[in-house]
Amino acid sequence: MGIDFTGKVAIVTGSGGGLGRCHALELARRGAKVVVNDLGGSVDGTGGSSEAAEKVVAEIKEAGGTAISNGSSVTDPEGVKNLVKQTMDAFGRIDILINNAGILRDKSFKKMELEDFKLVVDVHLLGSVYCTKAVWPIMSEQNYGRIVMTTSPSGLYGNFGQANYGAAKLGLVGFMNTLKIEGKKQDIRINAISPVAATRMTENLMPKEMLDKIRPEKVSVGVVYLCSEDAPSGTVLQAMGGRFSVATVMENAGVDLGDDCTVENVAANWDKISDLTQAKPRSR
């Protein structure tokens, strides 16, 4: 086994099932001590039970690994503080945070209640902020940390009925882009995974034969690489059924209108302004 996490401690949010469970199992299989965090709610975020997280902990222990469960909601800053305290009390350090917890409240924007917009942003974006904020001082003190955000094709490219989800998911990319700069001196590397996988969030959207080809385990191998010592920083890794690619912001050379900067000249030059054939990746 090449990439090893012996001595490392990982928190995986929303890891009672689906992608998070697979991330937790793979990290544990490679030697990490894992904190399985899951509120145990339904896809829309309602309800709650510790059963799902405890089942994953049992799986890890049966395979010879080390894990504990935590039922805090990522939307509760005090609960997140307890998650981090529990981890430090048990293991004394935190090396890896995978922000995976999420819910869906899909509806066209015209019909969407603002409360459903807010809740989805609270879970995906602010939940990741709360967890990252809580581990940041620990990782800074250690001069080591690996953080993975979970973005989505819906955030990168849009998807009907997911204005709330897409806004939160692209917000995480902006969050990552700044943290990669601020964490560099302390070797805190931050990346994002953009997954398409067979989970309870997608089980009603695709036929079974398609779902069988995009098992979540095939995403987790990419996520676990992003948690490794040699991980990049500031990368959006797309993953689906064993296929991996990188998404990035592109920018072209543009057109300098100089003193002829008028609305009409923007219109007249629009084909050149919007031509991306020679565009290049843009980053700080």
C-alpha cells in the first residue's frame, strides 16, 4: 500500500453513508484514525439518529481500524466545537478534514422558499466554514493540514432546480481559493472534489445500470489522494466512475478598447471579448 495515513487523524462529515462513508473506510483502511460525523438525517436534512455513524464505526473496527462517532450538526457552531474537542480528546491532533455533509431541497427558483435556500447554504457552505474554522488553529499549530471541500457540477455548471445547492457549491470553490493562499506557510492544503456518484441523493435520477458504474468508492480514491502528504492545493478534482479531470477558471487576453470604451464598442467587439479559444487557466 503506497499512500499511508498511519498516525494521521481525519474528520469526515456526513460519513454515515454514501460518499462520506466510503471516504472514511478508505482512510481507515490506510491507517488513519477516523471520526465519523453524521447527524443521521434524511436527504432533506430532517430528522436525526446516531445509528448510521455508529454502523460505519463498527465497520472500521471490524476491519481492524480505529474510529469514533459524532452526531453534531455542521450547522451548529457549538456542535462543531464539540466535534473538534471530542477528536482532540481522543486522538490529540487533527490532520485531515473532509467537508462532505450535505442536503438537498430541490425546486425551481420561482417556486423555492427562501428558507430552503438558506438551509442548503447553511449546511453546505457555512457548515464547511464552521468545521474549517474550528480545525484551522490546530492545523496551523501543527504546520500541517489537509482539507477537502465537496463542490458539485451543479455549482460549476448549473442544474435546473438547484439554485440553492449550486450557489453553495460554487461558494466553496471561492472559499478554497482564498484558504489555499492563507494556509500555504503552514502546509495546510485545501482542495475540492466535484463528484458524480451513486448515493441516496442520485438514486432516483439515473437508471440502475448507470448507478452500478459510478459507485462512490471510485470517487473516494481521488478524495483520499487529496488528503495525502503530496496533495496539490487549490485544485477542483472532478470524479465520476473512475474518470478524473480538473476544472479551473479560464481567462482570455480580452480586448482593450482604450478611449473608445463605449457600450456600442463592447457590443461591436463582443465576439473577440468572449472568444475563449486561446484562454488560459487563471489563478493567484
